[in-house]
Amino acid sequence: MLTDEQKATVRQWAQDGASLGEIHKRLGEELAVQMTYLEARLLVSELEVSLDKPEDDRSEADSDASDTTEHGALAQDPDEILGGGAVNVSVDSIAQPHAMVSGQVTFSDGKRASWYVDQMGRLGLDPEEPGYRPSEDDLMTFQQQLQETLRKEGL
């Protein structure tokens, strides 16, 4: 887990126009934080930073809010370390056709969704029940469990 200072540094790199590859490289070289490219992508998603344009007009208060990505996944503020119910994450043995890796998640309320990481490293969530949105607690727990599961799988 990164310190608040390290998170601020990563946010600044993104605001300065760094690509995901540059951020991944600088994490290792400048902050001595070793992680996979996918973990770096998930980190950037969790920090709610945009890699395609500067965020100069975005206030710090705005970064505390949840955003919905174009693929329906919710990005959460990583500083909100929340407990969570029983959230279970599994990885598909064969990824969905549009994804590098995919799987299933069951949230604490028993609702299920498919998740995937696409070719661009974007995390997507497709709930079985149309319009379903898991709680913030469950989303944070899901993201943490997903990172750990993918790390264990060597992905």
C-alpha cells in the first residue's frame, strides 16, 4: 500500500501527462515500489486519475467522490479503507473474448457480477441484475481482493 505522499506523487505524475507505462516505471525507480503493470493500472484507477488529459480543473474535493467509468466499474477513493462483508472473487480459467482476464464476484448482499480487465487495462463490472450498484464497502473490498487474487495467480 502506498503512503498518502506517494499517492499524491502518482496523482501529480498523471496530471503532468505521464502515461501508465511511465507511472509504472517511475513507481519502481523513484518510489522503490515494485508492482506489475496491471497493479499499476488498478492503482491509477483507484486514485481516480485520468491518463489522457490533465486534471488541473479538478479540485481535491472532487477526487473524494466516486466516478463511473465508461465500462460501468466504480472507482473508489483508496483512503477510505472500509471493512466489508463476505465478498468473493474468482478468476475465469478462460478470459472473456474482450478481456485479458475476467472472473466473477459475489458481493456481501448475495448479488453477483462479472468483472474483467480489458486490453487497455481498464477494469469493468457487469452485474447480473440490471442497474445493480454494489455498496462502496463492497467495491473497496472487491478491488482489494481482486488485486490479491491476481497477484496470487501471477497476473
